[in-house]
Amino acid sequence: MGGICFLWCYDIVKYLLFKGLLESRGIDPLVFLFFDMITVPGFIMGCARLVNSLTGRVMAWPKVLFWGIMVLVNTLLPYVYAAIAGGPQFDTAAWVVFWVIVLLLLTNLIRTIRAGLIAEKQ
């Protein structure tokens, strides 16, 4: 519960700091805050379950895949909204940064799962 409260406070600070920037890009800051806050419990639970799935004696691939996707979706949802809502305002550089973030998140998820497999084999 502490992690959820911390991330909610972080989301509120982020909202206060970037409200004007979001509005200038055609993104409703309250909708972004809503998506950012509703994804926190799923992100926290998904991270905990993903780590547990990866560190168990027998790695259950369906569980690893499910919780990995859960973490990814809860991480990306607010930013997907921002990309869609601010789409006409996004220039090429913004789209490049967005897709680089998505690829880095996917790469990290795959790397984490692979490291778990290697540790399991040893």
C-alpha cells in the first residue's frame, strides 16, 4: 500500500508540474492524471507478481507472460492516451521518443525474463 500511495503522490506532483505542457499539446491533464492513477495498483501488483513468477523454482510461463503484459499495459496506458490525444501536436521527435520508450520497456521485460530462465537452468 505504501508503494501505491507514493506513486499516487508522484502522479499528483507530475500533474501540477506538467499541467500547462500537457494542455499546450492538446492533452487533457485531468484525463492523463486519471489514467496515470488508475494504473498504479495494477502496476504495483503486476511488478510484485512478475518478480515472484521469475524467482520461483518452476517458472510458469503463462504467469510470467500475463504479469509482464500487465506491467507493460499499466506502464504505457497514460502515455498511449497522451500520444493519441496530442497526436496532431506531436512532431516526429515526440513520436520517436515515444516508440523508443516502448521498445526499451519491451527489451527490459524480455531481458528480465531471459535472466530468470538462465538463473533457473543454473
